[in-house]
Amino acid sequence: MWFEQRGLRAATGPMRMPSDVERGIMSRVVIPVGCGGTTYGYLWLIDDAQTLDESHLDEIVVIADRIGVLLRQEESSRQLETEMLLDLLSHRPELRRVASEDLANRGRVALGNTVAVAVVRGRYGQLSESVTHRLQVGLRSAPHHMLRCWAGDHAVLLEPVSGESASGLRSAIDSLLRSVSGSVTSQAFALVAGIGDSVPKLTDAARSYEQAERAARVAAAVPQLGPVAEWRLLGAFRALTMIPGDQSLVEAVDPRVRQLAEVGDPDLLRTVEVFLDTGCDVKSASAALSVHRGTLYYRLRKAENLSGLSLESGFDRLTLHLGLQIMRLQASWPD
């Protein structure tokens, strides 16, 4: 801010910045680095003794201009790679074929290479501009062998993998989440991620991408499975996410489960959910909920009476468990 107040953003050539003893700022020369009217950054030359003359600065400006051209080329290459990656992940086979061939010709990924895709998105929907910016900046720090892009409202990473393991992708996602969450403290900006299965060739990447999107959706809806959910580990949620359309999801919930939810008691629903999650083990469920066993029994009987379902019936337990998880996926869990 101090430098911007002294005209940093308006600089088109070398600019000398004064010292400020109180702030511990030494005098320096700032040289913009850019190309084609776009400024990518600045060279900062500490020169408190003011020994840099015009001849020195002229030589440094030439170097700064060369750096600007290289950065412009890198930006253009990144934009082209983003377009190719988005085409690779599209639903149109002809676009996937062309994109995979072009990426292979550029030496980025071999056509027959096994690949896996990951998605990073906001837990609560649209991200703020500042969080979006941090996420986009964080993408640039991903390992070079990975393809990456910003896809409108979420980040995408694609890794060429060896075998079926995508451990490198998981590590990159963990680092990306830490880099953003370390700077953003509000829970409203929480991020989640999904990782798709490895697929045998580049043209199949769209399948891994679709799985990653679904896994991220589960991570957002079911906190105990996040913040990073892997498609291969989602169990029954794999089937639940494949129910087409929100209306179909609503209709998939047994009316007796909806009746229980309409009571509007999140503690009651959470009690039933945890009881089922822990294999109907009273001791484990009581500990997880931090309630006395008597309270647990009371809530379970209440849930049975309100829904008409019996927790002694395996079929009814399945009905309850699936219904509750579908409600989480469709964001209809009562607050």
C-alpha cells in the first residue's frame, strides 16, 4: 500500500522510491516487468546509496523487457493449455480426441498414459473474489507435470499417474487447500475437493473428472468424509450421486424419513445418523454424540415413533440411512 500510494501502479519505466526510516524502508529503484501493456511484476533494486545511474538502469530495463516477453509466452501457453484441458474434460468425444492429441504433441501427457483428475470447489457454493484469486494463484504452484486450470467456479488438476495410485494428486490437493485456508480464516470460505479414479488413457479423463465432481459434492455435503473425498472410497455414496436430477433425489427419500425430517429437530436426525454410522453400537454412538445412553435411547424411540420405522429392522435401518444421506446431498438437512 505504501508503494502504491507513491505511484507504483502507474510506473511505465524505472521509478525511484524514497526511503522511510520509520517504516524501515530503504530507498530503491522499481522497474516494471511486462509485455504488450500488461504488467506481470516488478524488479526491486535496493539502492539506498543511490549508485545506480542511467546506464545501469538502461541495461536492467533490457533484462526486464526480456523477462516480460518470457512471462507473456508462459501466460499464452497456460491459456492454451487451459483451453485444451477443458476440451479434454468435455462431454463431446470429438473435442476430447483433438485435445488429447494436441496435449500429447506438446509433450504434456502421452495418449496411453493413465491419468486421474481432481476438483477443488467451495463447500458453500460461490467463492469470494479474494478466495478465488488465492486458489488460482495456488494452482500455479502445483507440480509441473500436472495439468491445471480454473473452470469457472472450481479448480481442476490432472495427473499422469503410475499404476492405480494417485498419491501425488492427493498430496498436491492437500497442499493447495493448506495454501488457501492458511490465509483465509472464515468458515464461509471453506474448500472441499474430490478425486476421481485413475483411468487407463488420456481420452478417458472426462470420466475421472465426473467422478471427482461427484466426490467433491459428497465432501461438501457430508463433513465426516471431507474435506477431500476420493471416489474409490465413497461406498454407497457413489450410487447416491448418480441419481439424476434434484427432483429424483427428493423422490428417492422414503416419505417416512421426510416425515421425521419435517419435525425440524437436527439433533434428533443427527442422533439417528450417528447411531447408524456406528453400526448401531450404543456405546460408540453415545461417545460420538457426547450424550448419556439414556438420552440416546430416548431420541431413538422418539425417531421410531415419529417415522413409523423400526431400528430393529435391517430394511428400515437401510431406508433411514439412505434417506438421511440423500438429504445431505440435496442440502435439505434442517439447521
